[in-house]
Amino acid sequence: MSAVRFVPALLAVLALAACNRADSADREEREERAEENPLIEMQPEAARRDPRTQIFLARGCAQCHAISRLQVVSPTNVGPDLSTAAADVPRRFGVQLDQFLRSPTGTMQIVLSGQIQLSVQERDSIVALLRRLDTNNP
Ligand code: HEC
């Protein structure tokens, strides 16, 4: 291979290496951020590892809500334990859980229209998770 033909190949390899480095730097940064997130840090190992808890930790629900059945703890416990929300919401608010999260009242109206905006998928996941968690739920 002549030197001239070799140069583009070399550049391609260097560019690829640079990309890989950037990817792993990103990943490390994300992991560091997770470690620095006190809400995640304060969770017991079981809660931190459980895939079912991730959305509640990532979206900050645990800031105000414990979920005792998933061993999720809250630094404030401002809101009720979400373990039995699927059964509690109809009793307290007169609507099903999915309806409540779609058009919440009270504190959650303020939270979900400002501080935390849920996508439709996130809301569906949360409803499904909380329904499965609550064994009293019909
Ligand atoms: C800033 C604090 C705060 C955050 C953050 C928060 N909540 Fe709440 N939540 C409350 C409070 C307080 C209540 C009690 C209802 C009321 O007073 O209106 C509540 C009530 C609820 C209820 C009804 C529970 C029941 O048993 O009646 C559900 C469900 C709920 N929140 C889900 C969530 C989810 C899901 C998230 C994350 C996306 C979240 N909350 C984030 C404060 C919060």
C-alpha cells in the first residue's frame, strides 16, 4: 500500500478511536452523575438495583414518596407511600390511578405541571408498575 492510499485509512481509524473515547467518557460522566445523585445514593442496594425503581428515582418521585414494597426510601416522605397507590387513589381522589396521573389534583397537579413532566410512556409505565405492586388492586 502506498503512503498516499494509507492516509485516509489511518484517519478513519483515528476518528473511530476518538469517537469511542468520547462514548466511554460520556458513560463515565453519566455514571458519576448517578453516584452524585443523593436520591439514588441514599437507596438501599436492593432498591438501587431493582429495574422497577429506576423511573421513580430518575424522575424524582422518591424525593417525596417512599415505595416500601420496592424498598425505596424518601428523604422527605412529603407524599404517601406509593406501594398501595393503585387502591388508595380511587378511595382518596375518586378516580383510577391512570386518570389521576393524567389530570391530577392537589399537590400532584402542581408537581406534574411544573417540576416533573411525564411523557405518555413514562406515565403508562408508572401506572403499570404501581398496579402490579398493589396486590389489593382489582
Ligand atoms: C414535591 C413532592 C412530590 C413529588 C416530587 C411527587 N409527589 Fe406524588 N404526591 C405528593 C403529595 C404531597 C401527595 C399527596 C396528595 C396531595 O396532598 O394532594 C402526592 C400524591 C401522589 C399520588 C396519590 C397517592 C395516594 O395514595 O393517594 C400518586 C399516585 C403520586 N403522588 C405519584 C407520584 C409520582 C409517580 C411522582 C413522580 C413522577 C410523584 N408523585 C412525585 C408529593 C410529591
